[in-house]
Amino acid sequence: MKYAGMIILIIASTGLGFFFSEKLKKKALICGDLIKLCDVFLLDLDYRITPAKELLNKALESGEIKHLDFVSCDNLMTEKSVESALSGSENDEISRFLFSLGKSDVNSQKKLIFTFKEYIKNSMLAYREKYKKDSKIYVCFGLLFSVAFSLIWS
């Protein structure tokens, strides 16, 4: 019975390490999907100039953009804050970006989208680097903590 508790502790702590590792990975995936959304808008501005609300709906429903469940057409109409796994300042930037879509001429829109895309690309690169650097550490610390605690407990 004592060993079952230790095994459960080891599994739970290691799982916690995986949880924090996946949280970092999700941040990079969100940034990647925001970049895809920017590409959709930039491409459309070059050829069709579809209304922002319609284009956003199509992009979100396409299935290619999977991690932007916090984005809706309401973000285009009102400057409400989005709540994603990203930092507060990044969420504020996303909110301002979405609210500004469709509110100026084509050239200004392109500049705005390109600037936001570069901002998000830098964030994505930082999250990917942090994931590469820290993901194994989270898992290892979870495992080490649980093994050390199990040794002390026994």
C-alpha cells in the first residue's frame, strides 16, 4: 500500500511537469495560428478585400486555425480584452489588433497586419526557445521532486 502511494506521487508530479511543458507549447501554437490569421488577411487584402467579420469567420471555421478559440467577431466590433494563455500585454495587443481590423484604408491595414505579425512572430520564437530550453526541465524536476519525496517518505 505504501508503494502504491509513492507510485501515484511519482506519476502525479511527473504529470505536473508535462502540464507546464505543454502550457509553453500551447503558447507557441497560439502565436503560430495568429500568424496564419495575419497571412489570411494579407492575402485577402491583395485580391478581394472581404469584410473583416466575414473573413475572420471563414478563417476560424476553416479548421486550419485551431488554437484561437478565444477570438470572435465581437473582438472586431468592441475593444474587449481577449483571454488566452499568452501574457497580459500580448492579450492587449491582440485585442487592439482585432479591434482595428477593417477600420482604415488597404495600405494602412497591410502595415498594421504586418507589424502585428512581426510582433507575434517574435513572441512565438521566444516561446519556442523557452519550450526547447525548459520543457525537459519541468518534467525532470517533477520526477526528481517525487522520487526525493518518496525516498524521504519511505
